[in-house]
Amino acid sequence: MTSPLAEFSACEVSDALIKLGVGSGGYLPDITMRSPAYDDLTVKLYGPAYTVQMVDAKDNTSPKPKKHFVDAAPSGSVVVIAAPAAAKNAVWGGLMTAGAKARGARGVVIDGRCRDLGEHRAQLFPVFAKGSSTLGQGGFTRPSALNVPIKIGQDLVAVNPGDMIIGDADGVVCVPADLVENVAELCRKGREVDERCMADILAGKGVAASFKLHRGK
């Protein structure tokens, strides 16, 4: 599966979302690449979101999935996990990566922590997370709802199943499914404008003059 957004960077996508009135720019704050490296500029993660809501392990009121959340991941999807904000444990480890990769998932985005970095990197599996931990999931957190709307970060950015996830060295962006085509068109136009600005700036015409000419400001 190829998305019309596959050729664009997370920054370009965020810029387009801002122009469409999405105030957050779709940015999922403070989530950065952990695998296959901390800053691999060749890595581009994209695919529809398959969402997982984690809860505190002591929560006896939230539902429990009938299937392991990794075993339910659709091929071609990006697993997006919302973990409790206070959790110090990892909600994703090396065995999860092995299972997700076997199912054809493209990568994982975690509003929380991961562990077993060496195993993810050995499998060249894209893992984006807020941090890492030595602690496993047992006794700390557990999966609750699968493929439901979730909220990411303190800003509570919405991620719905099927939304397009774009991740690279700059960060991770979520594009609402109904905006993908509009975002792609604005990204194409934005790239053309930026290319003209770059040419003029390199020619010595100055940033302000180039922006005014091509961006209108």
C-alpha cells in the first residue's frame, strides 16, 4: 500500500494541516525515533493507524481484548499505542516487534516507553516512542481497547483508526483519514514554493525577499 503522503516529510505534512485549520498540525508531541536508530534520515514510516489503549494493570473496570493486541494488527498498519501518562514501564518490547513484523505491520508509535532497543534495531523495525525503560509491561499496564479513538500527549491529539501516520527523524504526524488527499495537494504546492525560495536564497536574494515573492509574506 502506498499513500499519497509517502513522498512527503512529517514537516511538510504538518505545514499542510496547519493551512487546513488543524491547530496541532497533527503533531504527536515528544515522540521520537528509537529504532532502527535515533536519527536515521533514511527512515520514513507511513500507514493507517491501528490503535491500542493501555490502562493501569490494576484497572478492573476497563474491557480486556479477546486477542493479543499484536496478533490483531492488520498488515500494512502502524500500531499506535496510548499508555497511561504516569507509567514508567515499557509497553512494547522485542517480542512485540517480532510479532508485528511477522504480521506485516510497518512500525509502532508509542505515547509511552519501549524496551529491547537492540532487538528492534536488529530487525530494522521502526519504533517511535517518548522514552525507553528496563521495566516490562507485566504488573504495570495492560491493553484495554483495540482500534478505538485514542488521545496522545498532554495536548490530547486525537488519533482514530485508519488515520494516516507519518513518521521520520523530525517526529510523528497524524493526518485525519478524510484530509489525506487535501494534505497531499497542499504538500505538493508547498514543496514547489519552498524549492523556488531555496533557489532564490542560494542566489543571494535574501530570505525575506524570497519569502515575500513566493510565499506572499
